[in-house]
Amino acid sequence: MHPFPHHYAVAATAVPDGEITLRSEGIPDLPTTSPPEFDGPGGLWSPETMLVGAVADCFALTFRGIARVSRLSWVSLACEVVGSLERPDRVTQFTSFHIRAEVAVPPGTNAELARRVLTRAEETCLITRSLKAPVHLELEVTTVPERQLEELSV
């Protein structure tokens, strides 16, 4: 890892109507627009969906890193995040994030270790730790049948 501080630069270009384009060196441009909830056309990423997406992506990346260090064997992770946007005290803001994470593990895997790794991923996710809204984690550990593992490896 590079030493801190890290700096991330993104530029936005806009015209009076239409898409906004986000640019950052070394990665593809990202067109965005207002979501339908704000009378936008939808169909593209919006700041709201990108923030919720950042929570899901950071959770998954954090889980993967902690699972590696913990030597947790796992097959797949499904993570769904719902962010709630409300207007408490007439200020529009995200008021909560609900993460539903399901990890599939091979037979014989310590399910309690998998639960601890999922919980630790939520506790240490850089993005959620940077937000003021509370985060709720719903987790599930499932075991992949042996024959299904064999099909995946073919």
C-alpha cells in the first residue's frame, strides 16, 4: 500500500442540459445524470447510486481482504445495499444504509469465522466509516454442496 495521505482526483464537465461526464486519469469516463426521483431521465449512474454503489464495492473489497488474511475459504459473495435518502429537519441526506451480504463457503468451512469476517468487513469499510448515516448489516452464510463445487471448477 502507498503511504498516506492518498488523493483521488475526479473532474466533472457539464452543459445546461444532458449528461455530466466524470473523468479520472487512467479509468474510463463515467456519464451521470439526475435520477428519476429528482426528475432526471435516469438510465445512468447518479451521485446517489454511486454513493450506494461505493458502499457495496468497498464492503466487497474489504471482505475479500479480510477473508484472505483470515484464511477463510469462500466461493462467492453477494452484496446488496439499500441507501435511504430522507429530509430530516428539511435537509436532504442519506439517513441509513442497509447491507445484505451472503457468502457461500465450501463444505467444512467454519461458518462462525465467515460471520466474523462479514461483520469485520462492515466495521472497517472505508466508505461506511466515512459516512455519518448508520449502517445495518444483515448477513447469511451458506454452504455450497460438494457436487456444485465440482461443477464450478470444471
